[in-house]
Amino acid sequence: MRGIILCAIFGVISASAVASTEPFNWRDWAKRPSIIKRIGALAQSELAKAGHGPGPSSACQPVECPESRDRCKFSPEKNKEVVLDFYSQVFVLRNFSVVDAYYDPDILQHNPYIGDGKKPFMEYIVTSKVVPFQIFRPVADCDLVYLHVKTEDDRNKPLAIVDIFRLDCGTIVEHWDVAQEIPGKSANPRAMF
Ligand SMILES: *[C@@H]1O[C@H](CO)[C@@H](O)[C@H](O)[C@H]1NC(C)=O
């Protein structure tokens, strides 16, 4: 999808370069508000095509949930509680029954090493090593919850992770993550967290 967005962005930049009478300098493109606006609109339409909601502002409407789901008071704070409970039960206490409680059977997975759905996640998690976790910045934005996490990879190398979850009526329906190794040396005097 990123490729599509980049192509689309490049398309907009080249189109505007052709339309303009001034020579196009790619270094100036970021200063042009109309281009920024169009790129924003393109990103939103790509998100819509990928099956995501139109973004936080309208995703924050009250959600109609089935009566059977009594966790259905879906404020961002409630979504954050669900994710923090899920995360600590699975990764810290290794209580895998929370996967049944919180994970959508058809969860959309963006981590390229894990397939869609509950089963591939279970296969991944039961074989993974126990590693220490510290959650630094849990942030909820409508139906999205972000965690800034310090952990380790399988060879005990420290890692900085951001995990992003999308929730629907108390169920985790989509997941993204990015990971960065924590190097021994830093160019600034602060720790990464
Ligand atoms: C494990 O998770 C389930 C489902 O959320 C919960 O009911 C149970 O109390 C948890 N067990 C422990 C030991 O925390």
C-alpha cells in the first residue's frame, strides 16, 4: 500500500510540475499547501480503499455494539484498558485465554511475519520466548490504541517497539507494529524512552 501512496504522491507532484509555469523544484514541494492538502486527501482515500475508517475525527462517533458484548462502552479510555489487559496477560503473564476474549478471529495483521486471523497469532505467541516488557506511553485515539514498548528480541537484544491496535466493540480487529534496535551508544544524552 505504501508503494501505491508513493506512486500517487509522485503523480501529484509531477502533474503540478507540468501545470506550473515556474520550474519545479522538488525541494520546494513541501512548502506548497495545495499539494500537502491533496496528498492528505490521497492518503485518506488509500486508507478507505484498504478498508479502514476515514480516520480519527469521524471514527469517534458512538459505536452500536451487539448486546452480548458487555464491554461496549467504547470510549478511547476503555479501548486502552482492553489493549493493556490483553498485552500484559499475553506477554507478561502468558495467559493465552485473553486471545479468545479480545482477539477477532479474522484480525487483519500488518506484521509481515504473522498471518491474518487468530490461529497464526497463537502459533507465534506459544512458541515465542518470555521476554521482559515495559509499556511507556499507552495512547488511545478513538478506535486506535498505541503502545510505546521496551522489550528484547529472541537473542536478548533490546528493542523499541510501537504497537498499534484498532478495536471494534472491545475486540482487537487490526494490528500494526514497528521495531527498532536500541544501540549501545546514542548521539544525545537521553535514553530512548
Ligand atoms: C486470563 O484471562 C482470562 C480472560 O480475560 C481471565 O478471565 C482470567 O482471569 C485470566 N487469568 C489470570 C490468571 O489472570
